[in-house]
Amino acid sequence: MEMTQATEALGALAQETRLSVFRLLVRHGPSGLKAGDIAKELQVSPPTLSHHLAHLERAGLLRSWRVQRQIFYAAEFDGMRRLLTFLTEDCCQGHPEMCGELTQVDAK
């Protein structure tokens, strides 16, 4: 991941509603949720939610797909992994064992 991509992803998450959306969709896994269900769960108006979903999708943290007239959203786990890797690739001056569980995610 390049610095500009990381900055865009971190910027997308640096807003309370978008962070809540992302965390909600991470909990729901790859099957995601309908946009309307996200709006209800987080008590956000559909137009406001649409803006936030688009921001997260542009940042590579969400993906969307259409089923008939409904749009579903899910966390983009590859995007999340790339961001976490970027943030931790220089962890502990080359001694990843000092970072504990954070660097052991791929080992599972």
C-alpha cells in the first residue's frame, strides 16, 4: 500500500459515522448488509449514509453489489489487511515479536 492510499483509508475512518459503518460491516463479515439495514442500525438518514458509504468504498475499505433494487455493502477485508500491514510493517524496529499478537494475525 502506498502512503497516499493509507492516508485516504485512515482519513475515511477518521469520522465517527464512517468508523461505525466500517466496524458494523466487519462484524457482519463477507455477506454484508443492505444499505437500509445499515441506516436503521446506526440511525443515520439514507442520504447521509450514502455519502459515507461512497467515501469508504473509494478508500478501498468497502465493496458494494446490487441484488435487484437493493444495494449491499461489506467490509473489504483485503483493503483492511493492506492498511494494517502498512501500519505495522516497521513494527518494533525489525523485532516483530515485541509487537505481540498484532503481528501474529497471519499465523492463524
